Amino acid sequence: MDVVLINPEDRTAVKNKLGFVLPPLNLMYLGASLERASFSVKIIDDDLRRMGVEGVARLVERINPFIVGITATTATIRTSLEYIKAIKDRLPNVLTVIGGPHPTFLPVDTL
């Protein structure tokens, strides 16, 4: 597997109150573009699956990709960083990339 893309769990009160999950279209578009460029891609939608940080990290470790990408909104930035840390603890040499609205508009805060 070349690339794993992760949609983190949204733990916000608003999300929990509304009780619905939207598909990660951003990752689906990115994944389709990567596949068109001959990369193999797996999307892990933890907002739907609710595996938790450690569950996702274990799955990514089993897949052993070259690149891990994760999306982050302001509501999920802390959770996204937890995923990255857990994955890097297991796969220290994996290339990790974070994208989405929060890193795009607040890059210094994200670092």
C-alpha cells in the first residue's frame, strides 16, 4: 500500500448532538487523483468507524504505507495530531502529511 488517508473522529459536542456522519469527500477526491497517478490508496474514515487513535494506529501499522495523510478542521486538529503521534510511534519513518482547512489557513499554529 502506498498511501493511507485518514478522516479523524470528530469529538465535538455539535457533531455528537446532530448524530450524523458525512463521507470524507475531500479524501475521496484526493484518493481518486492519487489512484489515477498509479498510487494504491486506502481511506480510513474513523469518524464513521470509531476505532479510536490506537485502533487506527494499529491498522496503519499493519498496512505499512509509504505515506499517511490526515485531514484536519479546527474542530479536529488536536485529534488529528494525536493520530499522527500514535502512527509515528509505530512507524517512525513513514512520511506524514496533514491537510485540510485548519492547516491551510493556520499553518503556523498547526506546526
